[in-house]
Amino acid sequence: MYYAIIPYVIIPYVMFGTGTIFTCLFLYALFKQRNRLASLFSLICLSMAIYIFAYAMELLSADLAQIKYYMTLQYYGFSFLPLLWLVFAYKFYFKKELSLRVGLPLAIIPFLTMFFVSTNDYHSLYYKSISAMTVDGIVLVTVSKGIWHMLFSIYSYLLMLAGSYIFFVAWKGAKFQFKTQNFWMFLGSVFPLIASALYLFMSSSSVIDLIPVSFLLLALTYFVVLFKYDFLELKEIVRGYAFGQINEGIFFIDEQSRVIDFNHAGELTFDWLRADNIGKSLSAFEDGRKILNSTGSFFEVEIEKNGELKSYEFRVTMLRERGAVVGKIFLFQDITEQKLAIERLNYIATHDMLSDIYNRARVMEEVEALMSAIRRSGGKISVLMLDIDHFKNINDRYGHMVGDLVIKNVAQQCKSLIRKGDSVGRYGGEEFIVVLYDTDKKNAIKIAEKIRKHIAALPLELEGHSISITVSIGVATVSARDRSISAQDIVNNADMALYIAKNSGRNAVKSL
């Protein structure tokens, strides 16, 4: 094989420029040290810089001794590059270390390659021979490959192919979006892969080695992922999470509120958690703004999803580095069903299941709340105690199922006739309480008469029977001046008035 050494053309200086770029990337990654990927990335950049600088010096060498020296030096940078590239790709995609059972056997060939290249004069396993000649001022090197050279070339190509495939799978996982670091990492891996294929399979007539030249294109893709997608800003604590297996939704933002990662459960929940939105601010999304505007480490947010209002519970953990906040982890879950269940339990605890109105304990709370309110702000409240007339006769004649229907009917009639701020509850059996806020006795009696007449005018029609229903109502009123009267006292007063109404012939309204 021939390598053209052309000291007077631009290629060596392009190589020096490329090597300088990788040196800068090495120092930048080493300085960042945001995660273990950064240290691995810096090691790759250093290896590439050594390889490229040595190749540039080989191109500028004027005698065979110098050429052989720099050819050997190249392998101090290149020998481990294919393995480092595979480990880097594996960790990038799987977010974990390549196991030692796999990594150590793979490292044997690079170690032996460095040894065989360094000691080639004693065994010729890597190069059978190296010779140089000058043609028209150009120094050409003739290399006869040894068996280990062929083995290492195949090994290198397979590892680089595996690394490229992993980056391709990562890009596929991002649904082949172009504006992602997954795409740029895959694209960068393609250039050395193509150059390696040409080196491995094409004839030796090429005037330059295309592999180090391809690294210039790789360097450009590195710049994109570093400075457009903040590749090294993804903190190790973020990348170390095996959150793909967690059922809760998870997403991460950096200190500038930019989305930097999320798990599959998060992606299924919010359509804006997708690969092409990585790097965008959370405030760019309506749901994101709601989340950012919530305070505390534990909060709930209601978000519309598919035309339905959903409740999500969020837990927030700060990511800190050297005392400074560098990002946040949001863990969330859909609690819509739980909230509905809790609301149902609360409803059961406060309502009478037969009549679908407040139960005794809850309606008494309403009375006490209004009593406290008028003592603070003044005003009057009234309580109506209502009893279904001759309810026992209805039960005896038609049965308890019909009796239940009568209770439901009366409860709903009362509920439909009171104001929004008033309340009605079942006090027990066939007795009901109506609580009227800001209502004096005169108006309370009018409301009671309205209820009585309405119920009497609408008999219950059931299976061919017309069941007449009447009620007796007692009215009691209390004002802010009556500070000695308790909630139970006003209910008792209404009950006493009800007793009078029933004794006066029923289907009547009486007050104290």
C-alpha cells in the first residue's frame, strides 16, 4: 500500500488544524466534567488528536526513519479509538457501562496492536516491510501488511460499525428527527465508517489515508452536539437514572428550564415530550407554563388531554452541583381516578345515599357555619324542619320501595325550590332540614309555603297509582343578636314549630 507524503500541499496543515480542534474539544470536555460521558468523550478527542497530529507529521517527514516513528506514534492514539467509540456509543444509548466481560476481551487486541506496531522490526507481524522512494519530489511509502494488520483492520471496522449502528438505533428511537443530538452523533459516526470501508476494501492507489481526513467532518458534528444541544451539560445524575423502567412519568430540565430528557411514560402522557423538543424551554408549551408557575416541591396541576380535564400530581427534586442548582427532576402521575374516588368517598360521607341530599351531620355543619357567619357579619338565617305527612300509611299501603321513592321525590322537590346558596338535608326517616341564609322569618315562611304547595300539587305517579303527598313544615329564625342560641337550638326550635304544624292538622307551615 502507498501513503503519499506531500509536504508542500495543504493536507498536512488541514490535519494540524483538525488535530488542534480535537485538542480544544479534549480540554473543553475535560474542563466541563459534567458526567462520566464527558471524561470518555475527552479521552476520545485526545486519542484522535494524537492520531491526527502524528499523521500530519508523517506527511511532513522527509526520511524513512521519521516516517516509521510517526506511523508508530499514530497507533498510540488510534489503537483504542474503535473500542472507545463503541463504549461511548453504548453508554450514550443504554446509559450504562459496557460490562467488563465484554470490554476486557475487546481491549486485548488494541493492547497487542500497540505492542506489535512498536516492536514490528523484531517480528514483522504488523508490517511485513516498509520502504520509501521519492517520485517528482513526493515521498511515497510502500507498506506490505502483516497478518495482525489485517486482523486489526477488520476488528476496527466491526467495532466502528457496531458504534454507528447503536447511534442509528438511538436516532430511530428519536423517530428519525433531524434536529436532535441523536441524529448528529449518528451522522458523525458515518464519516470514519465510510473512510474505514474505503481503507479496508479499496485498492492501495489512494494518495492519502482518508480516516484522519474524515475526522474533520466528525469534529464539525461534535461542535453541533456540544454547543447547539449542550451535550456535555447533561448531568451525570440525569444520565445515570435508569428511569425508562419507572411507571411514573419523569422529565428533566436544566437551570434554564430547557427540556433535557424524559422517560417513555412521560412521552405517553404529554405530546410535547418528544425528541425534537429536547433543548426547548418548558415555557414554550402551555402545559409547561402551568408546571413552571406552580410552586413548592409537591403540587397538582389540571391539564386538558384529549378533550378531558386530567389531574396530575408532581414531585420536584432539585439537581445541585457544588451547591448551585443545575436542573430539576419532575416526577408525575395521573391522579384523576384517585381524585374522583376521594370525591366519591367524601360525597358518601356527607350525603344521604337514598335521597341524594346532605346527610344529618353535613346539614348541621351548614347550620353551624351560617351561625358563625352572621355573628361575624350580621344578618339572619332560617331553618325549615319538614316532615312527610302520614308517611307510615304510605309505607304500609304501597310498601317500603314506594316509600323510598316518596322520600327521593320530596328531597328533589325541596332541592329544586331553594336558592343556590341554601342547602337541604335529610335529618332522619321522613324528616328534612332546609337551611336558608340571609333570610328573615317572613321570607322563610314564604319559602316554606312555596315548598308545601308545590309538593301537594304534584302527586307521585307510579304504576297506575297517583300518590298524594303533603308535608308539614316548622320555621325557626335566628339573628346575629341571638348569641346564646346554638345550631342545635335553632333546629330544635324548628322541630317544635313542626310539631305545632302537625298538631294543627298537617299540610301546614308554622313558626315560633
